[in-house]
Amino acid sequence: MKYKLLFPILIILLASCKSQKYSKNNRQIEKQATKANPNYNTYTTQSYIDTFKAAAISQMNASGIPASIILAQGILESGNGNSSLARYANNHFGIKCTSEWKGKGYYKDDDSRNDCFRVYKDARESYKDHSEFLKRKRYSFLFELDRNDYRNWAYGLKKAGYATNPKYPDLLINLINRHKLYQYDSPETEREKILREDRIFSEINENIPKENEKFKPVDVPATRKVTAPEAGASPATPVTPATPAASANTSTTGKHHTVVQGDTLYNISKRYNITVDELKSLNSLFNEGIKIGQQLQVVK
């Protein structure tokens, strides 16, 4: 009986020690953030937009996610950049620590007590990581949308499970319309869209085999050590778009396309100026699935 009474007491003591450890960790991060930005000013929605619209447009140009969606998510998830996560951890999208994360963690109660959230060196890193986080199989269908189709992006994010709130799409769309965030979106030509899809889907396909482990939630990051840049080191070079996948590997008759990594029925159909339905009919395809190395007839 004595041991049965001691066991729950021990559990409570261990939980208390763990919470104290996380609180100490958070205080250190908050102290560092305050030291780096001692005159922190809270944002209004408009000042948040003015401050971060360039970062959102940059990510739209790189990945195809509408800038309006990125800004609306940032506003919603970070409380106009005024949440403790945004202020101290530069985390504007509520992205949690996973097994791939090697940086610091900031702890807050969310789905579980003391959930670990990623800490970024600045807000721009958070915006970039948000785009990278979406390059997963579950979100892949969204990247086939036009990069100014914010309505379908909003509903697609909910469908893919980004948020559990059933009103999430409406919240995003209302923010976009109220603050005219759609003005930061820009269309792309069919050729630009095909090249962008080739690049993004190649990255998504490369990610798929590692997804289960890569995005597994963890209590504590692998390391909280942040390495400072070496003295005299030059700033990071802007990332240039990767070379798109080869447009086609044709047979000697020129009537077939060999599927390469990153191909979709949509971008293949656009490349050969036929519809997806025609492409499926020519190849007796009954779904959207195609395989690398598969030969597809592209000319009637």
C-alpha cells in the first residue's frame, strides 16, 4: 500500500521538475530575445502586413503559395505577431519541433502540456520554414493550384488537416478580403506554372520516403545549440530555383513521354497541349497515379 501511495507522488514530482526545466529554458530564450530587441513594439494588423508582405511575396515566388494565404496564416497564427511564440521564438506559424529539427525549442501548452515549438533566428526564417513544412504529400495537391487562387488554398489547407477549426478557411478568406491581401498575389503563365510544379513536386517526391520519421513530433529537439556564424563569413546566397525536371524523354517516334521525378498528369498534359482526360484516355489510366519510368502516349 505504501508503494502505491508513493508512485503518484513520484509522478507529480517528476512532472514538476520537467515543467521547471522548460520554464527555465523559456526564460533564457525570452531574455535573449529581449536583449536582441529591447524596444519591441507590438504590431497592429496593418503594421504586421507592411512589415512581412515582402517575406510572403518572396515565398510565393519561390513555392507558389499565395502571398495572401501566407500573410493571413501569419496574422491568425501569431496574433498579428504579438504572441509569445512570435515575439520570443520568431515562430509565426505555430510549427512544432519534429525529429528533423536541430534548433532550440520553446515550450507551451497546446495539444499536450509543454509542447515543443521551433525557435527561429528571425521571422523570415519562420516564413521560409512554413513553405518547406508544406512540401509534403498531404499538401501536394495544393501546389497544382494557381498561386493567386487563395480561396481554394484556404479550403485545401483545412482539407489536408492543417487546422482542426472547421471555420479555418473562412477565417483566412475574411482576413484576405478585409485587408485586401490578394493585392500581393500575382498570376503566373502556364509555362511558369509548369516549371514551378516540376520543381516543387520533385522536392515533395524526394521528401516522401522520409516523411514519417522527419515530421514525427518530439518532446525535446535533438540539440538546442545554435551555432553563431563564423567571423567574416559572407551572408547566405539567395536560393535560385532548381533546374526543372527534364521536359521529356521521347521515343524514336516522338509520340511518348517517359515519366521522370516530379511529373504529374497535369504538367505533362500542359507540356504536350492536351487535356488530362485525353492523356488518361490515351493510356487507359483510371486514376491520377503514374510511376517514374512509365511510358505515356502523348500524341494521338
